[in-house]
Amino acid sequence: MEYGINRYERCINYIYFILLIAFSSFEYFFREEVTFFAISLGAFIYCLKRKYTTPISVYICFGVFSLCYIMQYLGIDSYKITSIISRSIYLWGSYFIARIIYKRFVSVYLEVIYWISLVSIIIYLACIIFPALKDFLMDQVAPYCVSLNVESAVQRGGGINILIYNFQTRNLLDSVGLMRNCGPFWEPGMYAVFFICRTILQPVCSSFKKNLF
């Protein structure tokens, strides 16, 4: 279903997409399940009010994932039943958010990752050129931006974050004197995944628009 996009809907698209990646990979929000469940419920209600339909293929796909979760629960003693529930909610919440954004998902993705990359490279380079800036951000700003889920951040080897940027103090490359560029993500590898996907999608999206028009 195609629908006209107004300013309100455009704003909703960007907010929901940023929240989607934030709760899955930003250091500040990382694995804050209860908050993400509330966001998922809001997305579900939004889809219900708009009377969006869910294709049968989505139910089949999510059914396969649920079966995998159940097999993990049966095969791994430490795997809890609550993990099945939480991961299922994450899947459905992500789907409802993607359904809201709909055909603009790729363009929203490209734009959001572009701005995240721009902000992070500015902070990264500025901290290399002006070491005192890094110390100021870590010592004076970061203490006011403690991760919502501190326990998960510590367990995962998270760093010191300022909401829009994450410093991994334990992963500094002392041999060359450079720090890893995490952006707002909980580690550089996660940042790389989003950035590489954008790098691949950009020419594909541009080529599609060129052929279309």
C-alpha cells in the first residue's frame, strides 16, 4: 500500500528507525529490553490503527526463528525461556517499525547512517588532533551519559559513551596511539556492519532510481 508522506509521518519514520538501531547496538541503549518492548508496542498499535496487513511469509519466517530459539532452549542449559520471549518481541518490534517506514526504509537507512558517520568521524578526528578534547568528553561529559543498561555494557566490554559517541578505553591501539572509532555503537565491529551495508546499498539504490526515472 502506497501512501502519501507528510512531515509528521516523515518524522515518525526517522524516530522509529533511530530507536530500532539504538536499542540493538548503541552503547547508551544497548539491550534495554523493557524500553524496547514499549517502543514495539507503540509500533504495533500504530500499525493496527493504519490497518497494515502482515504477509503470510512473515509468519512463516518468524515461525522458523521461533523454532530455532526453542531448539536452543532445549539444547543449551543456560538458555532461558525469557530469552525466547524477548528475542521474539525484538523480531516483531523490528518488523512493525520496518512496516511503518515501509518503502522509505532504505532511503531512511542511508540518510541516518550518513549523519551518524559524519558526526562520529568529526569527533574521532577532533579527539586525535586535540587529545585534551577526548579527556574532557570522557571525564566531564561521559559521567552524565551512563548507559541505561550498565550491566550489559560492562559484560560486553563497553566503553565510556557521550550518547552520540562511544570511547572504548580498553581497546586503544597503544602501538600507534589511535583509538577505535565506535561511533555511538557499543563496539567498532557493529558500526562496521551498518556502515558496510550502507556502502553496498548506496550504489544499488542510486542505480535503481536512475533506471526508474
